Amino acid sequence: MELNPTFLINSLLYSFLGVAMFWLAFVLIDKLTPYNLWKEIIEEKNIALAIVVGAMCLGIALIVASAIH
């Protein structure tokens, strides 16, 4: 079985596109909330918010993966 370079390039392109879309969605949600998510999670040790943000990240990742697939 040969490795087709076109498949490799497409996989890398879609991977970078998915990561970029995920990052943009996270930044948008961070801007829409009334407080800084990163500061609340890291400095204030808000575990409940960290769980909610983790669930949100999984949801966005599933949407992006389904859209690209």
C-alpha cells in the first residue's frame, strides 16, 4: 500500500483548519462571557468553571470534527 501525498496534505490542512476553528470559537466564547475565563480558572481556581469550559471544548471539537469529516 502506497502513501499518497495528496491524502497527507489534505489531512494536515483539515487538521490545521479544525484547530483554527476551535481556537476562534473558544476566543469568541471567552469574549462573550462577562469575565476572563482563563483568569478565573488559573488564578481563582474555579473548578466548576473549568468543568463547564472543558465540556464546551469537547462540544466544539465534536462539531468541528463532524463538519470536517
